[in-house]
Amino acid sequence: ETLDATGQFVLPGAIDVHVHFREPGYTHKEDWETGTAAAAMGGTTTVFEMPNTHPPTRSVVELRQKQEAAKKAYVDFGLYGLLAEDNIDELQGLIDGGVNAFKCFMGNTFGNLPSPSTGAMLEGFEIVARSGLRISLHAETASIMAWRQKRLVEAGRNDPLAHIAARPAVVAAEAVARAAILAEWTGARVHVLHISSALELGPLRDAKARGVDITGGTCPCYLLLDSSDYARLGSVIRVNPPVRDAADSEAIWAALKDGTVDLIETDHAPHTLEEKTKSVIWEADCGFPGVETQMPLMLNQVSKGRMSLEDYVRYSAEAPAKRFGLFPVKGRIAAGAHADIAVVDMARSETIRAAGLQSRGKVTPFEGETVTGIPIHTLVRGRFVQRDRTLVTGAKGHGRQVTDIQKMPTPVLHNQDQTLASVLRGPG
Ligand code: NCD
Ligand code: ZN
Ligand code: ZN
């Protein structure tokens, strides 16, 4: 069986460190089959799946449940464990049980998981630091948002822009700065998810300059949409953190180019059309699917000359692989690396239609956009999972957890003699 790739490009499959596949608990929105089918169609060969399912991935019991659900996967995956107020004593079990990274919701979002106090966060960072696993942060400060939303609701505000007013950039930037100092103190590796504002870049840049192992990611919506799109898209555009002004988007593009923002992730967050379109803005679920449209949307930017294909590969595959411990086995095309491949046709155009997505979330802010640059085949460890724009249904279950290939160098730990655990253990 041969493949004619004349005139096409062979890229490492995208590694998306931020997807929500909803199983267990919210399978009317998505499950492991539909979510990873969406990844396969989108040229994404590895995903890291978030713990805000029901039940959340808060201990090794739920981790095993998730591994069971993930047996349907088309593509390879990492699993996040939760780092929250009420599961600090479960973190070591999750590490020993094989999670690939941790997720800390500093502010509430879908699933309404209680955000940890700074004290609980610090203890969590102390524990996870020793494992070398990265802690991804939903960096928005809960107390600021709660106050602002209360004031807006009291004032009777019910419009898409009130969503931004409840979660202005300072909400995110304050959280980034606070998490960065905890990472600096403990030596924990952290990743700032879904960077949406210019203001977050300052504390991120400063922390990097001080040698903190901190990375940043952004999503297509923060690069390609801005506040002028709210009038057109209404509650469909509602996402945490919010899409902001064109100046924010410009700053994030520049930060990708200068390396302050390391990678592109999707925050694939499917909800039903009904859950997305509510007359009261506060009731519309936040987020939308992304794993299937990321590569076409970003390759379209390559087509337009906004970035090079080499840069795109760095943001979509190489940087996530390096930062989450998968390099050199994943994220590049080279002898000794897995054949995780997206073959792309840079001359092909398609129009994005939510109705045609594999995801159960049949709603996207990019509805009707025609993009040029399409992944026409996807291979995971040498096997087709998508061929000629068609899902290879026989490849269901081919996806594996990446646990066995983690190769993170030992982190530089700080102040380990002052961790709660070591002080409670006492001298000797
Ligand atoms: C995400 C979800 O729906 O799980 N929603 C979102 O608006 N981004 C949660 C999150 O990443 O904050
Ligand atoms: Zn988030
Ligand atoms: Zn998310």
C-alpha cells in the first residue's frame, strides 16, 4: 500500500495539551470516541485531556475510570489529574497511578470545581514539583470574578460584553503572577493555559527571565477573533477567559513570535447548540469545539503569510512535545520518533461547517469560514486514523496513553526542606 503525497507536506501530527472530552459524566456533549475522531480529522495525533468531567479526575479511582473510557480513542492521549482544594492527599496517588500532568482551576469554569486557596495550591505545587510533571493553570482569580459578576448581575447586565467585564485581563494576569511566584518557590513546572490578553504577557515574561519553568499557550480564538465579533456571534463566542480586543490579539501574535507564548492548544470545549444559545448570557455554557478546526485555521494563516509552516510546527507539535515530556519520541519527524503524522494539502480549501464536525458540539464561532491548508491524512504510530478526509473507523481503540514515553529531566527543586510534608515529618 503506497501513498502518493506529491505536492503535499508531511508534518508531525499536532499535540494538543488542552482538550475536554467530557467522559465520564457529560457524554451528551462529547465522549472519547467523538472527541478523538475530531482530533484524527484535524491532524492531531496526541491530546491531553482535562479533569473537569463528572466525576472529576481527582484520585486514582477516577483516573482508572477515565483510562477505561479512553479505550475507544483513535489518537494517543495524556490524562490530566486535578489539583484542587479537596484532593491534596490524592496527588501522590495520581502521580504513582500514571497521570501525565496536573490541572489547577484557579477560577471557576465549566464543572464549577472549587478553586484551591493559595495555601492549598502551594502544598499541591510542593508535591507535584518532585514528580517533574507540569501543572497547567486555568489562570483566572476566582474571588475577583465572583465579585465582579455579582455587581454586574445586580445591575441587571445581560449582554455578551458583560462577560468580559466579569473577567477582565487583570483577573488572568493577577493569577499568572501568583502562580509564577509559587512555581518559583517550589520548582514546580507550570503552564499558563489559554492566554487571552496582553496583560498576562508581562508576568509570564518576567517569570521566564527569572528562570521559572513556565510556559504559555494560546488558542485559535484569541488569535483570530476579537471584541468586534461579539455583535455577530452573541453567546456562541462565550468562552473562559473571554475573547478580548484586537490589541490583545496582536500582542499574543507577537508573543508567539518572540517565544513568550510557547504553543498553540485548542481548549476544545464542546457543548450542545442549546446549551450555547441562551437568552441570559450568564446561563450559556462557555467554550466551543476546537481540536478539529485548529490545524485548518492555523494553516490558513500560513497560507496568508501570517506565519511560516516551520513556526506553525513549532507551536503545534515541537513545543508541546518538549514542554510536556514527550520529546523526542513525539512532535517531530525524525529517525527514532513515532510516525505521528499529518499530511497536509496547502492548496486545498474547505468551508468550516459545525454540522459536519465529528464532535458532538455542533457549534463553532468559525462557521462558514473558508480556509486553505487541510490535513488530508492523519497517522498515529504509523497507522491511518484519517485518510482522504475520511475517518478510518477501524482505527477506533488504536489510541494509547503516552505514560510509557515520558522523559522529563529532573526538575530543579527549591525549598524542599520547607515543604509542609517535610516539616510535618520532622527532623531525622
Ligand atoms: C471549558 C469547558 O467547557 O470545560 N470552558 C471554557 O470556556 N474554556 C473550561 C475551561 O477551560 O475553562
Ligand atoms: Zn480553562
Ligand atoms: Zn479548557
